[in-house]
Amino acid sequence: MTLTVDEKGQISLDEHVREVLGLVPGSKLVLDANEKGELILRPERIAKNADPDRFKKARGILPAYPGGTDALMNLLRGED
């Protein structure tokens, strides 16, 4: 979907997109940009629950594999 910014800086979303996202007049959206310059547009109710550090928080949940990463990779590859 290609959007055009009008002279007021506004964009219009197709009806299908509004329906899928559950948007009604007055709905709030959050616009973010990632490191690649891609824009991410989400309803505010979803954005409030999104945690940009969710992967950092998940790191370390599982115990370390005995022998370290190299030993685990060897096991997965079927190497001795």
C-alpha cells in the first residue's frame, strides 16, 4: 500500500486496513522508525504492550548449555 502525504501532512488509510486494525475515528496510532528507516504504524493499544527490549529480557532465561555454545553447535550439527 502506497500512501501520499497531503499538504497538511496527513495520510489516509484504506478501509480494509482500518478494519483489520480495528480503527475508528479518534483511534490513536503510534509511529516508530527502526534502524533500517522502516516505519512501523501500530494502534496505541498494541504499542503500549509492545516492549522493544523483549528479546533482551528473554536472554538468559534458559540455563547455559554444558560445555558452552560451541559444544551445543557441535551437537546440533552432529559433530563430535
